[in-house]
Amino acid sequence: MTLKACKKEEKMDREFQKKFKFEGSISVLTQMMVDPAATEKRGGAKNLPLRRGEILDVIQFTNQEQILCRNSQRKYGYVPRAVMLPL
């Protein structure tokens, strides 16, 4: 990975921590898949855009309704638990 790409990732991680008030280091707990039968949704202010069958990294199980996730483009956001399937 180049120095420029590494610095860009660090900046994105700092922005994520500030936006979501996330303390500590960012670690992936597990990976889950968006239900292929779910409807695709656009992202909102803090919601992650959903694509059917997409594999997401789970950062935090926030509550009974939502999970904090990261997609393959290193974008962070909340995803409804109802549309997530374990791998």
C-alpha cells in the first residue's frame, strides 16, 4: 500500500470516529452479508447504502435494530439487523 493510500485510510478512520463518536481502535468483529432478497437502499446521514448480497465488515453491534458496518469502499454506517445474514 502506498503512503498516500495509507494516509487517506487513516483520515477516513478519524472522520468515522468523530462522526459516530467511536472510541478506541477500529476492529472487525465479523463479516455478514446483506440479504439477497432485501430491497436496495440509498445511504442517509449515518446509514450505509445497501446492495443485495454485499459482504460487510461488522464494527459494532450497536442495538437490537442496527449494526455499525463498513463496506468494501471503506464507507461506514448503520445497517438494519433485519437485512443482515451471517456467513
